[in-house]
Amino acid sequence: MSREAGDTRERSLAHWSETGRAEMDAFYRVATLDYRELAEAWSWDAFLRERAATRGEVRILDVACGSGKFPTALRAHTGLGALEGTRLVLDLLDPSAFSLREARASLAPPMVGGRDFECTLQDLPAEATDYDVVWAVHALYALPEAELRAGVDAFLRALAPDGLGFVAHATRSAHYLAFYEAYLSRFRPEGTPFTPAEAVIAAFRDAGAKVEVRPLAYEQVIDEDAVLEGFLQRCLFDATLSLSAMRRDPVLGAYLEARRDEGGRSRFRQDVSMIFIRR
């Protein structure tokens, strides 16, 4: 398989399925922190409350919605759950039918499900436009850089003229990208790397968008091997590689050992770019 064919994308899609639920659940025991950090790092409730006051109903496109963890975090860690008389209508986009079902089932007032788009961002139908908010939260890693501009163009086309785009994406130095890069070097040398935040930011700027970037850094701490294994397997989209095999590998093993503290806990630093986008 060529790099352009997107082996990373295809393996990612394959892991969004009922057979991968145990691994997915282990991953989110750790990665739920990603969404809480993002929910608390900006005034989402104030922004959406103000938007609702002027628009009544707020239309949101959730790009690569996954399991709906970001909307869930917004309800849990902001004042959105207390909003009354407001409808936040989320249209869900994901190439995985499993993800669309999971995300829709996670929604609760004031968030309600709208349309489903079972496709990639770059294949978003032309009629999907005029959204108050378009967000892609830890969602674009498997979008190959060769297709990034097409995805960015679709993203911007979906925004209302006064809408807000938001992308949360790990940088090259973050665990998600660094660990995957180490994995590819050892087990899939022809594999497609994750697309970094730096490339996403450049693509939006090249498309003429107004871009503001705010950095966010935090640590994920894991002290159970079973959780660590599931988390790391999901980071790699490879459930065949056990934690013991990772530790035996000279590259992955050194990476993991360097991130163990004196108490034996694994600590992974995530450097994330919060990218705010206006047309």
C-alpha cells in the first residue's frame, strides 16, 4: 500500500467498530482528559450562549465526531448543561457508521442530533453550509497531508460567513505523534505519519482563513498496565502489539521507559494547538 493510499486512515477506520470496543474503552479511560482540558480552556458556554441569543438555534458541524467525547465534556465541564430554551443542533460527520451511532447516542440537551454525514471531511456534500460552528477535535490526524487542502476548503465552505471554526490538534512534539512516528519506524516503515498541527495551521492560512492559535499542554498519567496497553494500542491502531512487545522493542521500549516516573507511572505529555478559524 502506498503512503498516498492512506494505510493509517484505513486502519483507523477499522478500529472504529464494535470489535474494538474494549480497546476503545481503555483508551478513553485516559484520553477523556483531552476533551476536559479543551472544554475548560475556553469560554465555550459564554460563546454558545451569546450565539444562541442572536440566532435562537445554533448549528454545529462535528467533524470526525468519533464517540462524541467533546460534546459530552462540554456538558460536564462547562455551564452548557444548565442552558434552558436553547437548541444546539449537531450535524455529525464521520466515515464510520459505528462512530455516528456512538456520537448520536451520547448527545443530551441542550445538544440534539441533526443530520449524519457518513463520509470524510473532504467529501462533505456541497449543501452542508452556513454552520455557526464547525469543530474538528483530535480528528484530522489520519487526513493525509496531500488531501489536507481539500479538507480545509470543505471545512471553510461549511462555515457561515460569521461562523467560528475550531480545530484541536496535537503538535509534532506531542505523545500522539511522537509515539506513532516511533512505531512506524519499527513496524510500518512505509506507513503514513499522522498529520501534525503545524501542517493543519499552515493549510488554513494558505487557504486565506484568519487563524488564531493558542497552545495547550498537559500530562496523561497511567498507573495500570492493562489500561496502558489498551491506550497505546489505540494510539497506534494496532491491537496485535502487546505492551510487553512494545517494551521489548528497542525503540518503543526506550520511549516508554523514558516516560516512567519513580513510582512506575507512565506520563505522556500532550502539546495541543487550539486553532480558532474565521473565514
